Amino acid sequence: MAHRLALVTLAATFVLILFGGLVTDTGAALAVPDWPSTFGYNLFFYPWSQMVGGIFYEHSHRLIGAAVGLLTLGLAAALWGAGGWFRWLGLAAVVAVVAQGVLGGLRVVLLEDTLAIVHGSLAQAFFGLLSAIAFLTSRAAERPLRDPGPSLRALTLTAAVVVYLQIVLGALVTHAGWLALHWAGALAVFAVVPVVTARLRRSSGADAPPMASVLLGLLALQLLLGVGSYLGRFSSVWIPGEQTTMLVLPVAHRLVASLILGATVVLAVWVTRTGPARLERARTSPGRTAGAERSRVAAGSGHSGRGTRPGRGGLADPARKKCPLIQAARTSTRRPRS
């Protein structure tokens, strides 16, 4: 139940980010000048017939945001029943979605671009949190990777942080035009993420390579979308589709960034969780672990040859090995045929 609800909430948040991008790139952020009402109407009772132009994008964004808020409350309730750390994850999701809604409203009321930057950045962080929750509530989380090692854990955590910082720098490009830092962030992402995918392919189990391939594909697509978005906004190069393409490219660029962030967060959680999970299983079932170790040692040290057959007590009998008659018989059986 919690996993399905997490997936639905994650999908709704993806659509919310889509409409947030449309609001920003169409200039519809202030199409509705009041908040929390819409032209004096209750949010849920604004006439659909009046949702035209920028009002359509902005009011739809608010409605989807309200739906995401309600889904998050339901998800938190489901996680509360699971107990443990899931309760804290659910509470963190509720705090994040409430803060996100308030920031969006204050952006309209106070007309501050800084709030828009924080609003967009928190939306992506919320998406990453939901990605982690969706993974942890799935059956895939029960299958640990094969000996990832401390270096891979550090790499995956670094990749998730670098990707998120690059998204924040992207928000600065959108609202403040800080392009140079965004290019530097792109170099950092392309320096770290491919290394992570290569390490996953080489050192992890069968479940990791498909995700590594998907992550590399998203990274390549993101590069193309980034170049297209740059040419559409910061150059005079003609682009097919003109205004439509100039709207689609940055919105798609933002959405793929969300997917890359979600994938790196899942990988970081998966790899980081593997070590403690293995230690916990070894601690809670020492008998099974010791038995497996004894079997391994016996298989590695056993011989089918001479002089090692066990006597009483499971050990080789020294008397049998030192008996002259037995030694002479064994020597005669090993003579080559004439």
C-alpha cells in the first residue's frame, strides 16, 4: 500500500514540476495575483471556463500542488503505520510539501525572485525524497547490491549532491541568468556520474547495470536538451519550431534533471543501505553464518588423496599414516605398470 501510494505521489510531483516549468517559461507566474484564493474564488471552485492563457498554467499548477499535498498526507499516514524510520520520512515529506506550498504563495504575494529560486529547488529536493521513499518501500530494497565497498558509497552520495547542486544552479540561470556556474556544474556532473555507473557495472549485482544504463541515457539526453536550451535563450541561432521549441526544451531539461536526481538518490540509498543490511543479517544469524563458513573451509581444504581420511573424532589417524605395512602397500599400488 505504501509503495503504491509513494509511486502515485511521485508521479503527481513529476507532473507538478512539469506545470511549474510551464508557469515559469510562459511568464504565467503572476497571472493569478492573489493567494491562497484565485481572483477571490476558493481554489477548488474557480470556474473552468475562465482558465485561459496564463491563468490556465498558474491555476492548474495550484490544483496539482493541492493534490500532491493531499497525497503526501496519505503517504505519511501509511508510512506511520510501517514504523521505524519510515515515520520520519513521512513527516519530512509533509514538512517539505507544506513549506513548498507556502513558498509558492509568498512568491505571488511578495514578488521576490529569490523565493522562486528556493521554490524550484525545494520542489526537486521533494522529488528526490519521494524517490527514496518509493524505493525503500519496494521489494527491490530487500535485494542488496554485491559488496559495493566504501568508495562506491562515497561516489554515489557525491553524485546525488552534485546533481542537486547543479539543479540549484539551473534555477539561478532561469531566474538570475548565472550561466557560467551552471556550465561548471555540468562539468562536475559529467565527471562524477559516469564514474558511478562504471563502478556499478563492474562491482555490483545483476540489478545495478540496467539502472546504470538508464542513468547514462538520461545524462546524454540532458546534454542535448541543455545545449538546445542554451541556443534557444542565449544565442541568435534559428531553431526549428521557434517559440514552441523554445518552450519545450527548457521544460524538458528541467524534467530530465528531476529523473537524474531521482536515479542518483535511489542509487545512493541502495548502495549506502547495503553495508548495514549485511552486517545486521550477520549479527542476527551468527549460527547460519558460522555454518556457512565451516562448509566453505571444509570444501576448500578437503582432499580425496592419500593419508587424509578422517579417523575417529573427524581427524586423520596418525597411527595409520605411520604404520610401515600400510605405507609399503600404498607404495606398491603406486608403481607404474611395465
